[in-house]
Amino acid sequence: MNKTKAKEIIKQQIDQIKCVAAEKRYRYAFEKWFRDTRADLEHVFPAKRHSVDFSKIRFSPRRKVDLTENERQEAYEYGLERSKALLDSCINEIEKFWDEEDFDFLEKYISDEKIEQLKEIETGFDLSKLLELCRELNINYSTRNYYAVIMLVRTIIDHVPPIMDCKSFGQYANEVKGNTLKKMMLRLEDQSRKVADILLHEQIGKKHPVPTKQQVDFRSEIGFLLDEVIKRIS
């Protein structure tokens, strides 16, 4: 999703606020607008902070008893005003911090198709942690949190060996059949750990460059590893 499309999505929800305000409180128009706005924020900003902030906005008074009609209406209108302010701020954030073409908040480390395959498998292994690691890996990669990305890559390769009947990922990488696959798994074992060690354990100095997208890019290796996981438990 590029910058222009993201701003357009948010602006549509801002434009609908006037229509919602003209309707009677909490009717269909409000319910649809509220749900659509929350979904759009989750889509544009996968890290969910923006949608959580939106969900915290109140459209009714905190006090529940002895309320006048004016008090109820004022609280409702104030909630809509706060919503507009938040959405305006989202547009400002996109304008300031997103690149026009090459910044994609929805770029995935692991494909949705592969995650769906894992979800559908019935197995004796509890895959809930693996699925959550995959979800967090996608979010952190798409939002450029590269320290978190390399930590999650290392956590995934340390998590799956029992599925391969191995005690460690190093054992699996050395025993896996197929020359090409073995090279990929050995790279994941060797290179990803070295990158993680450098990025996570190096102490502060006068110069300390932050990690780049290329340094934490083990997408192909993780993808093939998950393919092997799926084969083993299907």
C-alpha cells in the first residue's frame, strides 16, 4: 500500500463523520462507520496501536445515571470530534513518515497462505506459539522493527526442532536430506544466528548503525523451513 492509497482510505472515514453526526445516535450509520474505521486502521497500520487508540474513544458519558439528553448528545459529538482529530493525525503521520512508493506497511516476511496452511492442520503439536511468532514476525518486518525481526527468526528456528524429531535446529540442518535444502537450513542456522548475535549483543559505542532490511532477510529460508514443518505434521 502506497502513501496516496493509505491517505485516501483514512480520508474516506473522516468524510463520513458528518453523515454519522447527522443521524440519530448509535444507529446503523454509526455502527458501520465505527467498525469500518477500526478495520481500516488495522489494515493501514498492522501494528494495531492506531486501532487501539481509536477503540478507546468514548461516545457516551462516563456517568451512567441522571443524564440529560444534552449531556448524552454532547458526549456523542465529542467522541466524533476526537475521532476526527485522531484520523487527521494518522494522515499527518503518513504524510511525514511514509515514502511515496517503496514503503509498504503490508509487506510480509511469511506469506498469508503459509500461515493459513498451518492454521488448518490438525496435529498433536500445539502450533499456537508458532502461529503467533509468524504473526509478530510479519508485523515487525512490515513496520521495519528489524531488531525484533531477527529475534523472532531465531526464536522460530529454536522452536520447531521437535517437529523434525531433533533436539536442536543445528541437528536438523545437518541431517536434512537434499543438498539445496541443507544449504538453506545451514545458512539459517549459521548466518541468522551470527546476525542476531552481532545485532543483539554488541555493546554501545561511538558509532552503532541500526540493522537494515537486507541484514535480516532470511525469508526464503524461513519459508522453506515452514514448508518442511507442514509436510511433517500434515
